[in-house]
Amino acid sequence: MKKILIAGILWSLFFSSFAEAKLNIVTTTPDFASVAKEIGGDRVEAASLAKGVQDPHFVDAKPSFIRLLNQADILIEGGADLEVGWLPPLLESARNGKIQTGNPGRIVVSRGIRLSGVPTGPIDRSQGDVHPLGNPHFMLDPENGKIIGEEVASTLCRLDAGSCEFYRKNQTVFNQRLDQKISDWLQRMAPYRGTRVITYHESWPYFAERFGLNVVGHVEPKPGIPPSPVHLESLIDLITREKVKVLIMEPYFGDQATKFLAQKTGIQVLVFYPSVAPEAGINNYFDIFERNITRLTETLKTADKK
């Protein structure tokens, strides 16, 4: 009887441990990880390879990334060449069939997005770092957060059918909360529709379109190309002529050029975070827009009083 009892306890512990095992999600950027946590709740573990203060185009491939990818049940990447410079060799070294292209554990989010900025003619290096599939910074339109939420929920339901109802309920809550926030953000941005802005890199077309900004120039003359003195002089003329009040830049670009423009024209330089960055107090997908919109509206409100 003792042997039977012990065996029963061991089997019970085994199946309890198995039932409580969480699906392991690895994402390329922390905004994807944030959405995955919203949908998966306490039944998933989600970790990002890149940090929110890093340029997602240029991430140092660490050996620890190979281990994370090797143990992943699901990989979420942006696609559209966002991670083309660093993800493929990591995947090859990870040797994890679950997350290889075409397998159930691989989510390429861009496949469900209507991408902007798709080139219509021939592409060559003289045009800078042009993305032939379109602009990959689509998560900066919060409406696209729902698309990744659907991709995550569908994938989780395929891999963990017994918890599908749980995932779908979380997806519904996430969508409802996002709809409420988008309505609030649009209302707050309404007085500033049509505002002319300059951005450092061509990262913000989705954000600008959603919230009614007019991007009239970039610090980079071409994507990925540093500004020349001639280009900076042309920007000074543009800022003065068009009365541009705000320049938006990411935290990972150098500020020498933007400080020069601010000194010459008085333009306000705002550092916007394009992804979740706990080290900067941006702890989830909602915080990206809350932080950036708050800073932008406060700056424009102050500028209007001058």
C-alpha cells in the first residue's frame, strides 16, 4: 500500500508540474513581449532579446540569446527586415525547430500589417537603409497592437488548446483597454492635428498618421545616413520657414546634430521611446503612448502660449 501511495503522489506531482508548465515566449523587442504578457497572462513567460533603449536594427548578438531561443516555444519578430542584421544567425545557432520559419511557434507580425513606405522603384545603397518590404516601425500605431494580440492569441490557442478561453478573454480585455486609451489619446491630440514636426529617423510615420502630425523633414537626409552640414543648414531654413516647433528623436541616436538645430532655431527636442523600456519608466505597451503623447501635448501647449 505504501508503494502504491508513493507512486500515486509522484504521478500527481508530475502531472501537476506538467500542467503548470508555462509556454516560453521570446520576442525580438520588448513591445512584442508586453503584448504577449497581456494575452498569455500567468500561463506564459515572455522575454525580449533587445532592450527598449536599443536601436532594433542593430542589436549585439549575445551567446545568452542563443540559449533563450533554443528553449523558446514561440518566437515573435517584427519582420519587414527590422531584425535582418542580427536575428538569422542566432536562429541558426539555436537549432530550435519549433520557431523556424513556417512552424507553429514562429510569429512574424508584419505579415498581418498594412505597411507604409513600400518602395515603388529600384532600390540601391545610395538611398540609405531603405526597407524593401515597407517601414517596420508599425507598433507605433496602437491600433496595430490589436493585430499582434490576435496573432499571439491564435498561436497560444493552437499550442495550448485547453487554455484557449483564458487567452481569448485576456485578448478581449486588452482590446477594450486599448480602444479606451486610443480614444483618450486622440482627444488629447485633437487640438494639435496638422502640427509640423521633424523626426531624426523615419521611425514615426505610423504614429504621425494615427495622431494627425505632419512630418516635414528628418535629421537623417536618408535612412541611416548621418546629416551633413549642408543638410543641417537646409533643416534650419525649413524649421524657420515652416515654424516647426518640435523635433522627435529616439534615445539611441547621438544628440550633436539636434543640439545644433535647437541652438540655431529654438526648436524643442523631445526624446520619444519607440518601445517598452522599464529602465526609463515605460513598463508596458500602453506606457509608450502615454509617455510620448503627454510630453508632446505639454510641449505644444507651452509653445502656443509664447
